[in-house]
Amino acid sequence: MNSEKIEKMVEAAKLYHLMDFSQMEVAKKLGVSRPTVSKILQQAKEEGIVEIKIMDPSENCRMLGEELEERFGLKKAIVVSVPLYEENVVKQAIGKVAADYVSSIVKDGDIIGITWGTTMYQVAMHLKHKSVRDVKIVQLKGGVSHSQNKTYASEALNLFEKAFDAMLYHLPLPAIVDHVVVKQAIDADRHIRKLLTLGKEANIAIYTVGVPQNDSLLFQLGYFTDEDEKVISEHAVGDIASRFFDKDGHICNTDLNARTIGVELEDLKNKEQSILVAGGLKKVDGIRGAIKSKMSNVLITDANTAKILLNKET
């Protein structure tokens, strides 16, 4: 092929593909007919001068999910492409996908344990009704009674109950008490023990990971002593169900843990589906600690978080 023909082919391709000229506009520019331009563009593809590549975000997310599964030994990893990496946008996107996943796996007789918070509320908001029988929904951690910030505990539980025509079991207690003896007295109550046992027996657990920062809700409510805060700030990478853990997934404050009411982190490792729904830069270390320690066997996150998790392992 002579150089003049190649030059015309390259010029036509640049005008059409890079500058968004129509074929008629390219024809006028080159002084040829529109059918001729069509032939030139087709030939440019056949000769390898033009390569058309379609980037499918869902395909990239699928590959990220598979890599997370392989790298961390997860049962399932679902990665979501989000249009904007802002906290509320990420929560809404992963919440919707998490709701679809939960609906797809729920079956008759399941016991579903859930925590509370804005991420869990997004999951609950996007649940669709599914006709299943004898499903139980149990609250996995205690709540807060004097917060001005909305925790969406009741709202999330009620939406789960409605979606699966389920029996609902609230845990009407604070997440953390002041003294170990109070916790021991609570554990001794047979009604509360029944609720805690139900959470332990849940075959599906769905939860998020908190960020151990001074502006987080648990810090603001005054649950922690100065010593608690010191240990958390020095060692914790996150909390699940108000239980703070380090980078290896180990409890980092045993005294505080002994005053915490709800599911134990070790119990999450024995679930058929232990589903962590979390995303965003601030939660990366907490997510990593949870999945590396096998606390979670299912991860639902966003693409940017997935890439950071994988990069940390290389």
C-alpha cells in the first residue's frame, strides 16, 4: 500500500474516531464521496490502523472479584463500579448489590443476623420481597439509646422482616456496658441468652466494618475509657458489631470486648455466609483484617477499594 493511501486512511480515521466528524464531514474535508469514506474507515480497521476497544466496567469488576476470591480464599467477592467515590454514593451502590445477593441466597428456614448503621440501612432499603418460609431475622449487636445520630437499627430490621416475611428478634440492649459484671448479669438472663444464641446459630450474617476514629458514633457516646481509646487508636483497624480488631483480625482490647454485647467475631468465621459489605478508602484496613483472618467469607465492595486491597497484597 502506497504512503499516500496510508496517509489518507490515517487522516480519515483521526477525523472520524478522534474528532467525532461525521462520515459526510470527513468526505468534504478529504474531497471524496461518503461511500468512499466508509470504505477507507473499514480498510483502516482491517489493516490494523484502527483498533476498537470496548471497556466494559462490569467485566473489569468481575475480574477484580475473581482475583479477590483467589487471593483471600473468599467464597464470593462482588465488586461494584461506582460513578463517584463519595461515601454516600459508595454505600448506596454496594448496598443495592448486597441486597440482590442476600435475596438470591435466602431460603426456607434460614436465620439471618444483621447489624445496624447507614450501610446496613442501604442494604435493607434495596431488598425485594421474596416468598420464603420460617426465616428469622436477629439483631447481632446491641444498640445505642441516647444518640442524636440516626443508627437505622429498627428501620433496617423491619425492612428485612418485611422482605422475607420473617420473624424478627430485637436485641434491646446497649452495644457496650460500663462494667463486666453488668455484662455477666445480662448473659445470665435466659431471654437474652436465647437471643444471643440465635445470633450465634445464624447461618447468614450480614454486616459492615466501622472505622476506629474519634468522630465515630461509639467514641462520641462516651462508651470508652481513656485507656480504651488509647488501645483502639494504637492497634485497631476496624470494628465489627462493636468489637475492635487489629490487622490480623484479633481482638485488640479484651477488657472492652468483655463489656460488649452481641455476636463474637469468632462466631462469624463459622457462618455459611459471613457477608461483609464495606467500601471506601477509610475502611480498607478493616476490610483487609476481616477477610485475611477468615472472619468474612463473602465481600461486597467497590472497584477502587478492591484494587487497593489487591495492591496491598502484591
